[in-house]
Amino acid sequence: MMIHDITALAGAYKSRKRVGRGEGSGHGKQSGRGSKGASSRSGYASKRSFEGGQMPYFRRLPKFGFTNAQFKVRFWTVNLGDILALPAFKNGGEVTRDALINAGLVRDASRDLKVLGSLAKGQSALKVKLNVTASRVSASARKLIEAAGGKVNETGTRRDKVRGVDPNSAEKKPTNLTKKLHRGGKKKAAAAAAEPAAE
């Protein structure tokens, strides 16, 4: 047979590799699995990070502490001066996140809204009445809005609601304290109660 006698279909079909059919087959005895060890047994599956027993790469890398970055609360921040520059709020009105989205000042509802008290250059006070509803309102913004006769309603963030913080009250301490914050509280309370009794 010559090379030009081989048809185009030659080699198109490859027979299945049959293992464990005797040593004469070429794939007998260990059947291509090597000699002994876990990989020669049935049901073996290596883990992705397994490196043959040596210290894995991810354990050789140095670790650097804990970060709260993934739990950070992100805001869309808007200044009072930017709100007043919009035609929709030139004469006052209801300032909400949805209203600012429609006005084009806030991109979307993916973040909480925070209103800051920075005014336009040359302005020192508000001249229109604004009723602001936002997750956070800065102290300077609240002062300016209420001085102009407006109202401020802070709804708070998800974290505020979990911790039981009321942003609209003067006392903004959390009411839903976690166990970590209570750590050692019973001992301190018992010691404080024992002092007057001893006296």
C-alpha cells in the first residue's frame, strides 16, 4: 500500500481504548492506572488544589487580616446646591431618591441616598421649602432645610434597621445590640450591683 492509496476516511474512526483485557492487549495488568496509590483505585477524584501532598499554593500565600469592605454601605451623595439647580426643585417640593432619578441627578436605586448641605457659591441659606426623604441627611443639610420650613425624614440604611437605630431621633444609639457588644456586661452589672450592697 502506498500513501496515495489511503482514502480520505482513513483514520476517521478510532477504536475505543479497551483496558483490562489481558497483558497481550497492551493495556492489561494496571490498565494504564500506574502502580498502587489512591489514583489507581476506582472512585478516585483529585481535588483542584491538590499538589501531591506538598503544601498547597493557597496555604503558602501570606494572609492579611479581616476586611469589612464587602459590608460597606455605599451612597449616592447629592448636595443641596445641586438639587436647587434643577428646574423640578427650583420652587421647592418633595425630594426623594425616585424624584432625583427622574430628574437625572442620581443614576439608579442600587444605592442609598445621602443629602449633603453644600450650597451654591454665594448662598448661605435655603429660600425654598424642601421635604427631603433620604436614607441619610447630614447635620448641616438638616439645619438648612428645617430653617427654611422644610421637613427631613431619614429612613436609615439596612444596617441601621438591623441595629435598631432611629436616624430621626436625637438619641441614635443602637437598640438591637449583638452578643459581642454585650460581652462582659453581666459581670460588670453584677459588680456594680455588689458595690452599693457592700457599702
